[in-house]
Amino acid sequence: MLSRAVPRALRTSRHVHTSSKRLARVLASDPIDPICREMFEAKGHSLDEKPGLKKDELLSVIAEYDGLVVRSGTKVDAEILDAGRNLKLIGRAGTGVDNINIPEATKRGVLVLNTPGGN
């Protein structure tokens, strides 16, 4: 049961977070524009740029991240999604998301979006 301190209108079956917002840790596995880093850091998130990761390298580090930014060089398949147990978001810098397994991401509750013109 939720505390009486939570207004009745906000009481739902969903968990109500009362702690401060945890900032995201994001991995860019392909080369991205420097403005991307500026945008993440301006919101208080951290961005690790590791372009050119081989699949086995990505598999070994992806669990540490909340978000993944890719371009066309990284293929996000079911195996990557399984390893990325903390992933909440995959952003495709550019048009199209054909390199991301959308049905598998959806099953895992991972939001996939792209930024047309933003590559």
C-alpha cells in the first residue's frame, strides 16, 4: 500500500519513485557527432564512445549500460538484447532501424527510436 503522503490521484498499481532520478549511462558503439555527447552531458547522463566494437566486445560490456546509440555499423540482435539486461533505450543516429531487432527489443521493454537527419 502506498503511503498517505502520496496524493490519492497519483495512487496506482505502479511503483511510485520517491528517490532522486538515476542518470543514464549510455554507450555509443558507432562513430557519432560530437553534439550527441553535448546533449547527453547537458542532461547529466554519461556517454561512453567505443566505436568499432566487435560483437563479442559489445556482448561483454552492454550489461553496464542503460542506453545504446548506434548507426549502421552495429547490429542489435536478440543476443545483444539478452546481454543488455539494463537497456531501456536504443537510439539509431540516422534514418532507419533495420539493424535493430525491433520485435525482440519490444518484448524486453526496450524503446527503439531513430533520429532522421541526425547522423
